[in-house]
Amino acid sequence: MSTAQPPASVLEAMIYDMVYLPKRDFAASAAYAVTLAERHLRSQPEQPRLLEVGCRTGLHLAAFPSSWTVEGSETEEAYRAIARSRLPQVTIHPDEPHNLALGAHYDAIVCLFGMISRLHTMEQLNAGLNNLVTMLRPGGVLLIEPWHRPNMMKPRPQGDFTSSSGLGVAVARMSQLVGKEPEVDLTHHCHLGRTTRSGGETVTPFSYTHRLRVHSPAELRSAMQAAGLSDIWDDPGAPHGKGMLIGVRC
């Protein structure tokens, strides 16, 4: 008897770590974000609190230093399930940035690995940042790592392949960018190969698409200022070459 194929959203979350761990140093990104936060915080609480917005499977959350109390937010249930399994002691909130209602409890809120691009209209960006700023303590910081800078991407197919012999899993993925900046559709066409319990093999094809926005530094800076942040810096030294914008709540 054949079993039903999981939804594409579940398969997407299943392959996330395999696809991105070889490409990104999550520990370095987490360490850099904390270093910037500590540099720009107006006060230095004994146990500062940090919220990562769009935490996916929790790879950054797992790498933040224990001197910080961390929480995450993630809109997609399949990702939340993996993050909660990885970090059962960490609270993962299930809402969009503009719907989170957590109170002004955080010394730092970070949005890393281009997750800000999910806010693909200026209305969503403004609403999301306005709400996030309300959750910062006075003197707290918001850090944003952009997805791409304008005109960095070319609309051409790109592919990658990764495998894990220990898990008996392999993923082949072709990525296709459609549209004209600033709003684009990014589609990933995947084949997920798995070893079955009986020693056989299965190959599951699936695709998923995200509508994303290439926010310019000027757009982000303007939205951060409109949300009530001051002393906004565009730090070029962040890992992975995308820079990082930092603003302080008045």
C-alpha cells in the first residue's frame, strides 16, 4: 500500500538543514548579530532577551550564546515542529511579524538570512516593522540581514545537490527566479531521494514557490525610521556579504 505524499510545505522544511547547512555558517551569523546587538544596546541587562523573527528550523537560535534568553517566531508549522524538536526549551511563536503581540520584552529582535524578503510589499514591511518595534524595550535594537541588495541577482536557473549517506537521503534542487525586482517569485523544483526501511529507494518530486521582495537599503532604512527607530547603521561587515541594518528604539 502506498502512502500519501506529505505536502510540499512539509518536504520543504524536511530538506532545509541539508540544503543550507553546507552553504551558511549559522553560528558565525548568530555570533555577529549578538556582537552588534551588544555594541548598540543602550543598556546592558544581566540576562538580555532576544527574539528571532523567521527562525525556520532553529539553526540560529541554537547558536546564540547562553548569556541571552532567546525565543523565535515562525509562520510555518512544519518549520516550527523541527525548531521545537531541536530546542524544546525555547519558545517558538506561531505568527506573522505584523500579528505578533508579545509585549515590550525584548532587548534585541533579529531577522536574519533574508527573511525580511517575505514581507514582499511595502505595506507588509511597514506593518511588520511597526509591530516589531513595539516589542522592543526602550534602548533595544532591531537587526535586519537583507536577502539581496538590488541588482545582485540574475533571472537564471540555478541548481544544487546535497546528500547524507548516514540518513539515507539526497536532494536535487533547481531554483528558478521569475519576475522583475523588487518583487520576484522564487520557485524550487526538488527531487527528494530516500532509502526505505526495506532497503529500497523512493524519489519524491515536489515544488514550492515564495514571493519575495528585494528591499533596497534605502527602503529598509526609511521603514525603520518610520517605525520609530533611531541611529540606524548599515553594517557592511556581516558574514555572507549581505550587510546588516541596525536601529535603536528611542
